[in-house]
Amino acid sequence: MRKSLVRWLGLCLLLAVALGAHAQAWPTQPVRFIVPFPPGGTTDQIIRHAQPHLQQSLGTQIVIENRGGASGAIGTGVAAKSAPDGYTFVLVFDTHGVNPSLIPGMTFDTLKDLAPVMLIGKSPMVFTTHPTTPYKTFRDVLAATRANPNSVSYGSIGSGSLAHLFVTLISKQGGFSLTHVPYKGGGPLVTDSVAGHVPVSIATAALLAPHIQSGKLRALAVTSPQRFPQLPEVPTLAEQGVAGLDAEAWWGLLAPAKTPAPIIARMNAEFAKALRVPAVNERLTQQGVVLSLSQPEEFGRFVAGEVERWSKVVRENAITAGQ
């Protein structure tokens, strides 16, 4: 019994030493970062801003691979099925917490097949309207839709998006009804919003802030618990009578499950250092991203909470991606 225990402890020690040595040697080849969206979006820009600094600190090439489709599920699935050797990572958007309840037959388990590395940043969503509408605040929208349910339409980047789910949640709990107009992405939504074709829109501050600041759109409310530093004059929903409910877009970094913990810890530290470079942080701030850097365990709990929260909204309101 004692010999077996000693042998088992010895094996554990050897394994720990081997993993530590592997992490110290890592990386010895290029590291791949999968972006599960097309080039040019905020998720893509985060890694491209950090890329030169990561290459310098890790001493290896950072290869960016865009694998868009299915609200990020296709590229994320590629990462989930990759070898857990520390040479594949994937950046995800808030759709990662929504997809499990909206995409039937996903080829991977969001919580079991991917290891959390870090939460990167957050951005509130913003309700906006065209300057020619009578809505000066979100209270005006509430008054109009309560007087005449479904009389006010709102646009989002698509059915099943975080914005769609959030409006469904606050409408149900707040006792009002808005008519959803789903668009196929941020570009079409902005085009119609600026043209005044949709009365109210909701999307990330990263997407809408430039058009608010140029005067093409009027901001009505932010969905974060506090006011957004880049739009300090815009009140929160809580300030306008929709209390206790908030939601923010977010970005994070994952690796295939079973990637060695020392490698995840090193990537967490190096990526955080790259994002804190003043020039990188400034660019991200201009794009509406507020750094919210976390440790792996904390990010894992965050993702699990997002999956649970939005799956309940989807289930209780019978929402589908094609709705």
C-alpha cells in the first residue's frame, strides 16, 4: 500500500515536472489565433492590435486565422477540436454565451471542450434613434410603446443576438412591447439607422458611438450598470426606470480543453501585457472596448453564467436564430 502510494506520488511529480518543462520551452513554433468572424470587426482588431507585442514577448510568430460563420460557432468549433498543445487559441464575442441555446447540433460543448484563458473587455450596448424622431430619451420610447404596444420598431444585428435577447428580457419584465427588426450584421443595421429607416436601434457602443458622436444618431440609453466613459452624457436604463437589468457585449480568449495550465497562465499574462500597452489600449478605447482583464477561473465562471442566463431567456420566450 505504502509502495503504491509512493509510486503514485512519484508519477504525479514527474508529470508536474514534465508539464512545467513543456511550458518553459513553449512556444517553439508559431501560435495560431482563430478569429471566428470576418476580418475588420472588433474581435479581429483586438488580436491585430496585440499581435506585434505578443510576437515580441513570446518570441514567435502569431498567425491570425479568420474562420467566420454561424455567429462564431464555426471557428470556435475548429479551436475546440484542435490539439491542446498551446498552439491554438480563439477569440470569442458575446455570441459564445448565446450560441449553445440557439444553434442546434453544435459540434462542441461550450463549457467542456474549451479552456478559459481570460476575459478581455466589455462594451455596453446603446439604444439610439434617428435625430428626426420624437424620442429624446428611452423614457419617451417606453411611453410610446406602453400607450400603443408594438408601435415602435427596433433594429438589432440579428435574431438571437445579445441585443435581441436583452430587449426580449427587459420588455417582458418591464411590461412593454417593441417590434423586432433583425438585420444581417452591423453594417446593414447602421446604414438603415443613419438613414432613419428604423426608429430605434440597439448595438454595441463600439459599433454605434462614432455615429452618435457625429450627430447622425441620437443616443437614448446605455445598457451597462454605470454610464459609459466614452458617452458620459448618455444615461443608463436604470436612470430611466428600467432598473435591475443590464447587459454588456464582451470579448474573451479560449484554448482547447486540456491545454496545459502553465501555458494558459503564460498566455494570460502575455496577452494582458500586450493589451495594456498604451497605444493598444487607446485604440481599443476608441473602438468602445473597455479592458476587463481576468484570470482563467474567473472567466470560466463568467462564461458559464452567460450561458445559463441567456439560455433561460431563449427557452422561456421560444426564440430561434431564424426568428
